[in-house]
Amino acid sequence: MARFLAFLLFFACWLYPATPSQTLKIVQIVPFGKSNIKITFNRKIQLNDLKQKSLSPQKGLLEIEAVLSTKKKTYRFPNKTQVQILQFNPKIVRVVISSEKKTDYGLRFVDKHLYIDIDPKDDQFPILSEKKKTQKLPLKQEQKKSSKKRIVLDAGHGGKDCGAIGILKVCEKVITLNVAKLLEKELKKRGYIVYMTRSQDVYLGLRERTDFANEKNADLFVSIHANSVPKRSSKTANGIETYFLSTARSERARMVAEKENKDDIDTMNYFSKLSFLNSLNTHRIIASNKLAIDIQSGMLRELKNRYPNLVDGGVREGPFWVLAGALMPSVLIEIGYISHPNEGRRINHRDFQALLANGIADGIDGYFAKNQ
């Protein structure tokens, strides 16, 4: 019997040999900001997974023992720098950084992501020059700088306020909290200080949320919601949208705002609201508009590969009272239509929520890269 078991073990080992460690693959490449690129891998990436070389003073090279799952990419940036990413041979991916001047670049490793800053003059990432290429990257120093940025995340609704009820009979408040928690985790990985207006199922008034952000002296305020249409209306409305605070320019924006404002709308006179909105700080409106554009772009880039039919609802402005009291750039994200037969199911899936969180984080990174 012992011999028979030993034979079976030998046969199993021969038939199913031990698999090597997971092959490193590049699964996504996303440019953001004026001079930054995010490369996403299928597993955690570290400094020893790549080699740095200098082909000339104007040309730097990264060699990564990996497989490129996407097509060859070439990006040209305003500072006259070009980055080309290609499969050099079956085992090596090359990242070639070319510039008219001497090439310096910064690197940052965050879990499965490699961030490349090809214009380190802005000091966003640690500089890795030819002279310093043998040194380890000062990650703690970089994270300390990023951590100065404070983000307040606001999961819409909560407690007695269910929000909209989706196609799967799940309250909006549940979905928004799930997304906010994933985003909190992702932003903390990237070095930000993150506060949540609520981290459990509790009710908060609209003014409490921005009062909290102001108390924390936040740099940004991001409120997360899921859209819906009334039962009597068409169920075909879908798409992701990002709003910033201003007077509504369209009937659609006004209707969305009315839905999200219903907590306080009965206690506020319409004309006094309009007067307040017209007196808003122009600089803050412009900054919020820029933030909305970057977040909307980040979400679309992250989601479009997996969900090619995803609808871009665009960046819109509206009188959202959850944003009115914020003293910092602020946006409200409608992550999809909870009432849509397909999209309502999709936004309940954790995979979709995780990609959404990554996209929002990319947008925040892009905003700070352009607006230091």
C-alpha cells in the first residue's frame, strides 16, 4: 500500500509539476497629469523587479522582466519628453524615456502600481538620475510629502436615509459606503491622509458633512452617490457623472440636485439658495471644475477597458447642498444609475467598485499633479 501511494505521489508530481512564481505582467498603462504615467501589474511590483540604464544623457531606459498584455504605447508630453513602452523580447519590457535635455525621472511603487514622473522638477516624486540610480528610492520622504494632502470622503445618505433603492433592492447608502471604503484604502496606499464623514450606517445632515471637512482642514471633499430615475420614467438612463457646485445649467442637472438635496430642500427658500450660489467664490468653482474633469477622466480610463459600453455622463454643474458649505474644491460623483437594469447590477459588484475607486484616486493624483 505504501509503495502504491508513493507511486501515485510520483505520478502526480510528474503530471502536475510545481508552477513557478507568478509571471509579472503589465495589465494597464495610464497617463495622467502633465508628465506622469501609471503602470499597473498583475502582482506587487518592487524596485528589484526592474533595471535602470542610461543610453545617453537624453535617453533613459527601464527594463522590466515582464509580459506586456497591452499594445505598444507611446506618449508625448508638453515638456518635449517622449515615453515608449514596448515588449523588447519575450521576457523583457522596455520603458524608453527620451528628452531634448538631460533625462531625469522619478519612480514610486505602490502595491501593483509603478508611477513614473518624467518631469521631476515639480518634486512630486523622488528624483532618480543617472548619478543616483544605484540608490534606493526615498519612499518615506515621498509619502511624507503626499500625506500633506487631506481628503475627506463622503459616502452619500446613511442611517434612516436609504437613498435610492436599486434594481437589486439594495439601498444607495450601502453601495456608496462600499465604494468610499475602497477609495479610502487606495488613497491611503498612495500616501494621502483620508477622513470619512461616515464609516458605518449612520445618518448625517448635509451641513454636518462639509462642516466635518472644514474642521479637518481638508484639501478636497469628494461625495459619492448613485443616480436613479423615478419609477414612472424611463429605466434606460445610465452613465457615470461628476458634478461641481454652481447654479444648474440644465434640467437634468437640476433634477439630480433636487434628488440629492431632498434632505434639506423643504427648509430652504429657492431664491435664497440661488442668491447664495451666485455669490460663491469663483476660484473655488474653477478648482472644483478642474477636479471634476480629472476625476471623470480617471474613472473612464480605469473602467473603459473592462466595460467598453460604459456611458460617459460628463462633468456637470448643479446646486448640490452637500457641497455648498465646503471651503475647499469639492465634487459629487454619481457612480452610475442604480435604477438601470444592467448598470444597477454592475455597481453592486466589488470588481466594478474597486476599478471605480482606482479611477477616482487617479483623478485626484492628476489634479494635484497639475495644481500644486
